[in-house]
Amino acid sequence: MASLLLQLAGLVVALAAAALILVSVIAFITATKMPPYHQHEEEKFFLNAKGQKEILPSIWDSPTKQLSVVVPSYNEEKRLPVMMDEALNYLEKRQKQDSKFTYEVIVVDDGSQDQTSKVAFKYSQKYGSDKVRVITLVQNRGKGGAVRMGVFSSRGEKILMADADGATKFPDVEKLEKGLSALQPWPDQMAIACGSRAHLEKESIAQRSYFRTLLMYGFHFLVWFLCVKGIRDTQCGFKLLTREAAARTFSSLHIERWAFDVELLYIAQFLKIPIAEVAVNWTEIEGSKLVPFWSWLQMGKDLLFIRLRYLMGAWRIEPTRKVS
């Protein structure tokens, strides 16, 4: 009996090892180079308030604004106005109180099938294209791809990622700014402050099904085990980066969909960029694009592949370089 159990245990170990080797080979073979920054000619331009084409700036240019806000948007014609109204009311009020404060909001329409670009462009017409710019991607890239396109066209000394649903109260950007300042001195002018909903976890568990709670804990474990240590909430869409940190991390980013946050923070920790996790006010907004089971499954696969591909050298952290 004992020998049979030992044989079964050996078989299980062998099968597990074979499965890991197979997955590793698949991860290596399917590893893609970093997606192109400007795949289409149309994505190199934005429309000014008069509807005329102007070429987009580059993150490698010297900054001319204090804050850039990048808003990835996919089919957000209904939810975007609430977020934009709150953000622009705050930013305009702050500028009136401090004449030295300058900002821009970059809405990246990620190949929407609705009127997202038209809705966003109305704000460009109202506030001027120096303050609000709309980048319309020819095809859907995914949230990470849309954020990256906005980041690489930004002019700010600091760059804020903010979701189009307005789930995080926009004035909480001040909390992120304080978190960023607390990390000084910044090595090579690089630092990141991540908005966090971890303090709301008990409340969210009470409102979720057991299955969704199990998925959440499973995802958190995989993030910790495979990629990112010390950050309880990697997925909050409210993150503030110094310009140098944004340039370095997004230059090496491969994942273009939901798990891009994890790779971003994996790269940041590899580069020893200091990261602050800051509690923010957050409310769940209806209309999420995530399909609970399949989205978590996709992200789980992405987490495993992130770890394996960097471990095997299929992906590498890029040195500082300009975007072509």
C-alpha cells in the first residue's frame, strides 16, 4: 500500500513538473515584443478645439504642465461626463486658488463603438485643447494600451491615471500627492503613489458572493506569490507617477489589458522605484467592463505568464529609451 502511494505521489509530481515545463514553453513561444506605440498614423495627432489636427507631444519632451490626467475610455459615453465634470471642476478651482498650477486631461478613446470621443471632445471645446485633449485609437488595445498611449503623449511633471467611471473621488489626488512627497528624496526622480481600496475589503466581502470573494483572494495570492510584494491593492485605477517613473515603467510594459497594473508595479519594484499605497474614497459604479469569472481567469493566466516570461528572459526590463 505504501509503495503504491509513493508511486502515485511520484506520478503527481512528474505530471506537475511536465505541466509547468509545458506552460513555460508556451509562455516563451507566445511571448510578444512590446506592442507598437503608434501603430496608426491617425494616433499621432489630436484635434484642437477648432477641429484642426495637431501633432501629439512626447513624454521625452520637457514637461510644460504640473499634472497630466490620463483617462482610458472604452464605450464610456454615459459614465464619462460625471467623471469629467468632477475632475475639471476640481482642477479649475485649484488653478484659481494657485495661478502657478497647470494641468491637462487626456481622454484616450480605446476604439469605442459609441460616442465616447464626441462626448470627450465637447470638453475640449469648452475648456480648450491645451487643457483637454482626446486621443482616438483606431482599434481597441485594452486598458493598459490606452493608458500607455496617453502617458506617452503627456506633458505633466506628474501623471495621474484615473478611470472613466469616476469611482474614485477626484480630489483624492491630493492624498496621492502627499504620499508621493513622503517618499522623497526620489531616486532618479522616480516614485509612484497607488490609490488603494484595501481598507474597504471587509465591506466589499460582505456585499460579494462567496464565489467572487474566493476569486478575489485567489487573485491577491497570485499577485503576491508571482509578481508584486507589499502592495495590497494593485488594481485600483487611481495611480500617480512622476514623469521619470512613468517613462521608465511604461517603456517596458508588455501587457495591454487588465493585468497591466501588476506588470507595471512588477517593473517598478525591479527598478527599485519607491511606491506608496494610499487609501482613497471609492464607490462601485455600475457598467464595469469586467466579466467576473473570465476576466479573473485571464488575469490569472497573465500573472503566471508575466513571471515566467521575465524569469526565462523572453521579456526584459528596457533601459531608458525614446519612443519611436
